Amino acid sequence: MRTVIQRVLRASVTIDKKVTSRIDHGMVILIGIENADTEEDIKWLTKKIINLRIFDDSEGVMNKSIIESEGNILVVSQFTLHASTKKGNRPSYIKAAKPEISIPIYEMFCKDISNLLGKEVATGTFGANMQLELINDGPVTIIMDTKNKE
């Protein structure tokens, strides 16, 4: 599983010119799922994300987690995070899991992160053509991959 995590002031997902999800202050998580991903990867990643200290404390130091900062989370599935650009100029998505594998993993990830956060997370719509609008705060952008746990 590969994620791009962005600290945001606000973010929204639009599908067919209609805003379907929206958050204020928090993080946007773009998640790419591959065939080898497991429930163990979900558990490791969700715990790591929930405890990331990327929000400012009263001194302006990134020292608070999403829970401590009372932030929100928007999760969007993005298979293009597994693009391979080694050959030619057209990316290959061979490592990205097919929907029958990735949808259950995506749903489990969203459920687990919601449980850890203690409130519902906003989501995109799996497989839809979405427009993601956000205001990155900082900017703070963190990339995490369960294949690089150490």
C-alpha cells in the first residue's frame, strides 16, 4: 500500500460537477493498493497515520496527531500511485490491484482509520472520475509505503 498524506486547511471531492465529500482542517490520504497488500499492511498503516505528528502545537511545532488536533480525514483511492515509469513514456499500472482485490482493502482501510479517529472519514468514490480540490497547509506532504516499513 502506498499513500500520499497531505495536511490540509480544507478539501473536497467533486464527481459529475457535484461535491460528494468535503472536510475542513485535517488530512487528505491518497491510497494506492497492490495485489500483495494484506490486512497486516492496513493495521500498520492506519496506526502510523493516526499517530503522525504533523499538526502544530501552541508553539507552532509539528507535534500533534490528527486526533489531538481534532482534524478530519478524506480518503481517496488512487491506483496511479503504483505507476511504473521505467520503460517508455506511458506509465504502466501492472502493480495496481484490480477492483476485486482493491475495493475490499480500500473499504477495510477506511473503516479502520475511521475507528481509530473516532469519527467517520470522508471518501471519494472508488473508480469514479473525481476532481480533488484541496488547500495544502504548510505545505506538508508525507509519502508512506508498507513495503518500506523499516
